[in-house]
Amino acid sequence: MEEPRTALAERMAEQRAGVGDRRALVGEMRRSVLLVPTADGGLWSARSGGVRWICGFTDEAALARFALHHGPGDRPMDYAALLGARIVDEIVPSLDEPAGLAVDIATEDGSMFFPPVVGIVPDAVAVDSGEAEEGRRGHGR
């Protein structure tokens, strides 16, 4: 028996099929509670293409698929339940590097990436806003 998809998973499927509305997808991501694995006192993330991707999952089944490959062996995987808006509005800017949100990365043909661009993350940290580059230069580190 297949589990019903969350509203976000439905919007992601629409977008992948080329029939979705990008604004509706981003809005649904912001309203959705995502399950984010935790490790070493922080949120699980991966770096790829110069971006740090926070990994979130739409439901426990999607998280379980991820845990099969990246989990702590025979122990349950710890996770935090966070609103997508909190991830992109608060956590991403606190990382002090280009960062975005990767959703359901272990779901074959079902993942979606929300990159660090205007309209997804705050303009001050969006890589395409110009503000992000100024902010990084201003840190002097």
C-alpha cells in the first residue's frame, strides 16, 4: 500500500512533470514541516557545486529511504521537524556560505532543490542578488 503524498511532494511532482507553478511550489515548501536529520549537534547537510544543501524530507517514509544509506547503522536516525520557511529564512542565512534546501534526496525521481536564489532565500544571502557577495566581502574573513 502506497502512502499518500504530502502537499509539498505533490507540488514537487507537478513541477518535475512541467505542469507546476514555481511560486506555488515555493509557497508550499515554506508552509511545510520538513524532517531534517541531525548529526553531531547540527542539521545534516551536504556540499555540492559550491553550495551547502540542508537535507529535508516530506515524511517519515522519505526520511527512512535516506536513513538506509546514511543512517547510524542499527540505531534510529535523529531528526528535527522544521518549517521550510524557518530553514530558508533563518538557518540558511546563519551558515555564512551559499546554502539551499534539498528535499527528498533519496526518493528516486522525487527530489527537489531550492537553491540560494532570490525568491527562495533572503536577498542578503541569495547568490544572484549582488547583496550576498557584498556581505561576504564585508566580513573580511
